[in-house]
Amino acid sequence: MHDIFEFPIETHGATPGESVRPLAGSGAGPHCFLGVSVVDDGVERALAAPSEAARTVVWSGGPEGGLFDRDLAGWMPRRRDDFGARCAAALEIVKSRGGALDIRPCARHVIGDAQTCLSFLREHEGHQVGVLLDPVALLEPEMLAESRDHLRRMFETLGGVATGVLICGADPSRAGSHGLMHCELNAGEIPIETWADLVEGHVPRSTPVYAPTEGAAALRHAFREG
């Protein structure tokens, strides 16, 4: 069975500027989640803060208007160049304290789907940079109707190479200008059994899995039933 660590669920999984770690009682996971983007002006200070985690996770970017706003300019070459330079700078900060850097992609960011994530990993092969797979962040509200196909392709492409996987529910009722909201597994549109099948079928047992506090036990149960 996979190691499942409890993750305190908030808007998009983290509050901007705060470090989020799994809750006590489940053991400390190897990731420290930061609610900032790698292109944020304050990311250097957040990355430099002491951390016991082996890997530090930051969002993959965002338009200038806001972290989760929809903005087509986010995919322009200038933004990609800036993203690459910021990743290199962030990596040096994390490496200076003996850690590694993980990027948490989002559908509205510079790397916003499975293929761009895979390209990013290939470009950084051999470096201490990885991708933390957060499937809900890679879905737009209009993709929920065909979510099974989208999720299957995500896990087929990234399940075996991601450094960790965050499994949350997707709440379309609060999907506004910021896209889908993360929620507890039992409150989302995607059945827990679907998540369990995707993880079991595509994610190595050595890869840590994170789930909301209330959903972690249910996910463990789904693994056992499967």
C-alpha cells in the first residue's frame, strides 16, 4: 500500500505565503508545500525559511493579475523565459540548504497540462527539480464532464515520474474566476474509488500520496478494498 499523508485542505490546497505540512499523527511527509508561485516576488524569502522537508513545493507560475486568474498571456514566450529563470534561481536557494525543488503545475500556469509537465522534467533531467502531481489543479471546470479521460491521461503520463501526488476532491459549486476549488474527497465530484484505481494503477508504491484529513482514511480503505 502507498504511504498516505494527511493534508490540511484550504483554497487550492494552501494559503498564499504560508508553509503547509501534513498534520501530526500521520507522520511527516517528505514535502513542504508553499502557497506561493515560483514567479512571485516574495518566493525567495519563503524558500529560504528553514524546513525539515526534503522537497519544497511551489506553484508553477501564474498570470500577472493573480495566482489563479485566467490569462492567455501566461503562455507567451516571455512568461516561459521568466519561469525558467525563476526556477533556476529557486533551485539554487533550496539546494543551498540541502533540499530539492518541486513544481506544482496548474491548468492556468506556464506548465498547465501533462505534456508540458513532462517536457519540463526532460529539460531538467539530472537536476534536483521535480513535479508534484495535483490532478485537480490541472482540471478546468468544463473538463469535469470528461474527467475520467483527462485524469487517466494525466496519471499515464505523470504518475510514474511525479515526486508526490496530492489527491483532493474537486468542487465545481465554488468554481469561479479562480477555477476549481480543492475540497475533501467525500465532497467532490470524483469518486474515491476512481482516485484509488488511478493511484494503484500508475503511481509507484514508493511515491508519497497526500490526501485531505478526512479523506485519507477513506483512501486507505479504498486501497485495501481494491
